[in-house]
Amino acid sequence: MPMSHALIVSLKRMSALLRAVHRAAGVGTHRLSVTYLRDGDTLWHACNVEGPVLDDDSEDPDLHHVAMLLLRTALNGGMAVVVLRTPLAGGRTVVRIWRVHDLVAYPLTAGESFNAYCVGPAGELQGPEPGTEYHDAPTLNV
């Protein structure tokens, strides 16, 4: 049975989004995690990525799982949170975060990212992890 036009368009948009994240990551190995949220359900998966170019022939099942979580934002609604962790010299890590709705990525500022990861539901400080720096996520050119 042939794929629907909407599914083909969504697959192309998901691929473009992943390519844009790889470009934003830059050279090196990074940790990419995606959390998909819908109607109280939460699905999460992570993979290592090599920036700045996405390997179109990757057989990495973790990357495929991450891609499918992003695709759900177009097919099932809901939201995904994309977190890119980049290791730096001296054990430091830079964190950049995007919210994704319908395969459109909305970058978070450093402050928004810090609040998302380090402030608990009652407003208490829960971090940051030692050596973690929160940076503004760039706008992704998709």
C-alpha cells in the first residue's frame, strides 16, 4: 500500500529537522535526547550524534527511535523536547534545548533551559549538574 502524501511530507520534515540539529551540534560527538509528551504519556530516547552532518545511511537503532519520537509530533500531535548535550574540555557540558510541535523547533534561551532542568515544580533549585552550562539554542534552519 502506498504511503500517504501527509506521511511522506512529515518524513521529509523530520529528516530536515534532524539534519538541522546535526548542523547546530557542530563538529564532534554529542548526546541527543528526545522526550515526547502527549495526554500525560511520556516517551524518551537518546542517541549519540556526530555533527555537523547526518549520516543518511545510519543503521543506529537509537537514532531511528529518536527520529520516530519527533515524527509523532506531526502524526499524533503532542510536543517533544529536544536536548543536545555537547561535551567540552575539562569535563564541562553545554546544553541547548528546543521544544518541537508538528516538527517545528522552537529554541529555548539559556534561562528557559536552566529553568526546565534545574527548577522543581515547587520552585526549588535542583541543579545544575557540576560543569553544566546552559546556552541559548540557535534557530534551526530547516
